[in-house]
Amino acid sequence: MLSTRVIPCLDVHNGRTVKGINFLDLVDTGDPIEQAKIYNNLGADEICFLDISATLEQRKTIYNVVSKVAEHCFIPLTVGGGVNSNLDFDILLKSGADKVSINSAAVKDPSLIKKASDKFGSQCVVLAIDAYKDKNSSSGYSVSVHGGKKKTGIDALKWAVKGVEYGAGEILLTSMNSDGTKSGYDIKLTKLISESVSVPIIASGGAGKPLDMVSVVLQGKASAVLAASIFHFGICTIEEVKKEMKKNGINVRKTW
Amino acid sequence: MILLILDYGSGNIKSVYNSIKQVLKDNNLNYKIIVSNNISNINKSDYIILPGVGSFGNCMENLSNKPGLLDNLEEFVFIKKKPFLGICVGMQLIAEYGLENGKTNGLGWIEGRVKHLDIQGNLSKEKLKIPHMGWNNLKVNYKNKLFDKVNEQDQFYFLHSYFFEVENIRNILASSYYGMSFPSVVCKENIIGVQFHPEKSGNSGQKVLINWLNNY
């Protein structure tokens, strides 16, 4: 049986890890390489890096981070943030990333998804969607870009379907309304997208306790759950999350 | 000993390199790892790993495009009978042909063909996502040293939309289940293929890699 993946996410800024509340107030929590090794040992099924550096120059630090982590952690690594060309995909994959996520640049130019999946295979193209509640949108959700700072009004459901048609192999779906709140994932959003596309959905934004993971898998039909704060700040461990999931009948990779 | 990771333009070469390097270090094996598609390197190797990410057709084309590469690889496998390990698409290429984006002939080392996972509609019926992505178990069909210290708890990382439909069940060392049972480890004498990514399967993957190096 396939296990539901538990994925800690490291937000990296200029080569250091941060976790912001609603993507704004940045708090430094340390060295991404050491953190990744710790998560690997603690049973992470995959590790996600999101580079939120502002400039191209600062962004180069992520290559070194990915390359160092890949030397020690033999689990899948997903890297995103500021990706806007096949060259970015190429450098990140060569640094040791297994999957690369693309967000704002794909909204601006959807053909980037197709170019990347044609060249590198859709298995390594993750479409990251930052969705916010929007009454004017037919699905009730729209897509924001630039770390949630810019609302586009583009329907999130239509965008997800289109992204998969263009070759995305997975969707990393973040609820901007839930992100940083620790009040649970947006189950309605996750279910809506998951039931409309054939590829796996990673639910993100809002995890506050292990039961939140259970709900978004059982009700939201997520294939994987991603969280940052609750793991970084020790609110719960990956093992506690997996045990809660297992208790509720969800298949997990036993790492304890 | 020389271990060659065949570099034919497929992705994830570095992951395989990193993982093998760690396995060798952990087991105090002083092997040399070469990442290359140079024919002279094929001829002096003791082990060859064929990684594979991407489509069957692309990978096969890249392998065939290098003059002499396939001849030398077949000499390594069939005349010298040295250990060969195919990973993911590298495993699928062992088949007679693949049906990803049209029919492409494979290496034909193990009888069978590569088909889409949802060929019988089982996955859609159960609303299972494609690709099959994530950690899954192995059901061992035949005892093999490859599975030394591998137990039921061990899971392996899979990422694929196609599977190797193997003709002869004797060539299927282990199977996995996703909407249907499919071969996850295939074997014919010195030829081994794994559908999962041992280089991305944490300790479980490291165990399979060292077992391969120690026993083949």
C-alpha cells in the first residue's frame, strides 16, 4: 500500500531558514542543512525547500544548500522559490533536487510548465498554487503570486486543471487564508482541487496539530501533508503526526 | 573495484552517486565510482548502474545514440556476466519494448513490455492518483540475497506512471501494489532491475544497494 507522505518544509532566506506567520514576520530558526538532516532522521518522507530570497544573487545560496543536503539525505527533495526558466530547473536538479516547484512565473507564462515537463519529465515538475478565498471566483478560490502579496483573480481550480494539462506532475496547494494560523488545513479547497485533477496534491497551510493532517487526508483527499511551524517549533513531531494518521487508518511509512 | 553509473543524459545521476558513495563509506568498501558514458569505462567496470528518469523513448534514444555503447553494455552483461542494476526507467529499458508515447524497442534482456499503470482502468476506478508517487512496500516472491535484512516495515520510494509487465513470473523477485500488483524488482541471473529509487529510499534503499554490491 502507498503511504501518505509527511513533508516538513523549510523556508530559506539567504541560505538560512525562516518561518513567517502569513508570510510576513520573519523569524530566523537556523541552518537548513542541519535541519534537513534532523528531519531526515526523524522520519520525514520528503523535504521541501522554499527559497524566499528576494534577489537572484541571494538565491544562488540555495544551490549550495540543496547540494549539501543531497549528500546526506537520501529521501526526495523538492525545491522551489523564484523558479522562472528551464535553466533554473536544470541547476536545481543538478544540485540534487528531485522535484522543482514553480509558482508565480508559471501563472505569468503557463508554457513554462510545458517546457519544463517536456525537457525534464512531469515527475519533477511541481506546480505550487497559493490560493485565497475569493467570492468573485467560480470555484470560490483564486490564485495569488509573489508569496501571496499579489492577488491575480485567476480561478484556482481552473488554474490547477490547466497546470496539469500543461504537464505538472504534482500540485503543492497552499491555502493563504490558513497559512500560519495553525487552525487546520483548508479541507474544502484541498478536496475541490484533488477531486478535479489526476495528479497527487500536497496539502499546505494551517497545520496546527496531528489531527489536522488526518482530516485533510481523509476528507480533503490529500496525497501528502506539508507543514513548517509545528515541526520547527516542536509543537509536535513527524512521528506523532504519523502515529495519529496510522491510528485513523491512514497508511504511513513507519520510521519509529 | 570500479562501479560505473552510466551517464546518458538522464536526470538524478547525482542522487545515485551520493547514495552509492555513502553506502561504500558505511561499509568500508574502497570502490571507485565513475559517472560516465565513455565506452572504455564500460569495459573496465565491475558493476554498472543504469539510472533512469524521464520517458522510455527518450532514455532509449539517448542510449542508442552513443555509438558502440549498447554493444559494450551487452558484452558486459552477457559475455562478462558482471552485475548490472537498472533503476526506475533504467529497469524498464530491460524490457522488449515500451508503450510510453508510442512503441519503442527496449534492450530486450528480460521478456515483457512496459505499459501504463492504468491500462486496465483499476487506478481510475479506485480514484488513485497517477503517477504512483511515494513510499510503498515490497512483497517478496523469491528469497534473494538482495533482500537481506529487508523486512516488512521497509518501504521504498516510487515515482512512475508506467510498469514493467514481465512475461515470466520467475523473473519477478518482488511485487508492489497500487491499484494492481506490478513487478518492483526483476532479476535474470546478473541482471537486476528495481522500479523504485533505492537512492531516495533512505535506510531501506541503502540496504538493497549494499546487498547488491555484496552479493552480485
